[in-house]
Amino acid sequence: MTYQKIKRRIYEILDKARPGDIVSRLFDLSIMTLIVINILAIFIETFAIPRSLHLFLDNFEIFSVIVFSVEYVLRLWVAPYQYPDLPPWRARIKYFFTFMAVVDLLAIFPFYVPIFYLDDLRVLRIFWLIKANRHLTSLQKVGKVIREKRSELLSSLFVLFIMMLVCSVLMFRFENKAQPGIFHTALDGLWYAISIFSFAWLGDIWPITIPGRVLGGFMAILGMAVVAVPTGIISSGMFEDAQEEAEAAEVKETLKLLKQMKKDLDEIKRKVDKSGDKK
């Protein structure tokens, strides 16, 4: 196998697995396994665990970082196949600044940072979870829908932001005189608005005036409707994407059937011509 063929094959393995490519699928499964185990390790390390288990997790992290580092270097190496219209050096630079390439770099960066006594940055290993987007079709579909519906999502988020600002100012006006130590500025009202709209109210701040309570109840009801808008947009996008995939599969199957029919007709014609020649 030549150098270019080897390079091309490595690109195919690293890229999204094609139907029938067992090696590429095994690679995706292996990377996903490493990611899941390492994310679990991050949680396990927060407990008091035996020294032997801690040592095992450290060694497993070293092994994982080596694998991810090799993967990162290989992806840079085969980047010209991803951008065939660009010169190799420009293709690698373009890939270097892509979102997933930055995520890959952040995934391995914390391992090398402790050399400079910044061990706390190892918490950035959580970026390994984002790497899963490359290997999970479901996450890729969600990302595709978000990209396609970004204008609608941004519009809904902008409306949500404006509503939170309005509610925060009103809540501040209603509650400032009654409890100035809690609603000291409009930022305190904004914190309350964010808590209500995101259904993450912690009970650390609440209105005590009648107008404030009425506004708080209105915000709670309105929050359900506002949060449902982006959820509905994404759900609609997922349904449309599923429909497009079904239509594409149907067209593909039809073309395959037509191709087979053409092949059968050619075979019948060949047999007819052959029998005519014999006569």
C-alpha cells in the first residue's frame, strides 16, 4: 500500500464511519468508550477513593490523552483530504481553527499544563464530552438542526432576554423599598428573573410585596411558554430532518431498483440478440 493510500485510509477511519466500514466504526466505538470512562472518572475522583483506584485512573487518563493526542495529530495530517481545494498547509491551518479541532486541543491541553504548575486546568477534561459529537450520529443531528434553525432560535432567545430585562426592572421597582438589602439593584431582579424563567429557583430571593408576587406568578407562567418556543423549534427541526432522511432513503432505493431493472433489461436484450444471431 502506497503512502497516499495509507493516508487516505487513515482519513476514512477518522472521518464519519461509512456503511460497511467496520474499522471506522470500531474506532468511533473505542473513542466513545474512552470518553465515557474518563467523564465517569472525573466524578469518581471527587470522592474519597483508595490510592490504588486513584493511581489506575491517573494511568488511564495518561493512556487516553496519548490516544487523543495521536488522533489530533493524525487529523491535522490528513486535513488536506477534508479540504481538497486548498493547498495542504492552508488546509491544515483551516482545520486547526475549526470548532471541533479547538475542542480536541482543549481536551488534551490540560494534561500538559501541569508542567507549568497549573494543575487546576485539568478540569477542562470535561471538553472530552464534546468530542463525542463527532462520533455520535444523534448529537450530529441535533447540531445540524441547531445550525439550520439558528435564526429562529436566536430570535426566541433575544425575546426571552428582553422579557427578562423588563421583568427584572419591574421586580426591582416593586421590591427595592420593601427589601433593599435583597433587591439592591436591577441585577438582583435579573437573577430572580433568570431563576424563574429557567425553573432553577433556589429560594434565596423572593418578592414580598403584592405587585412583586403578582409579577412573580406571571413570570412563572410566562416562563413555561417562553421555554417551550426553542424546544418546539428544535423538535420541528428534528422532525423535518427525519422526513428528509426518509425521502432521501426512498429516492436511493428507487434509483437502486431502476438500476437493477435496467440491468435486467440489458440482460434480456443481450439474450434476445444472441438468440437472433443463432437463427
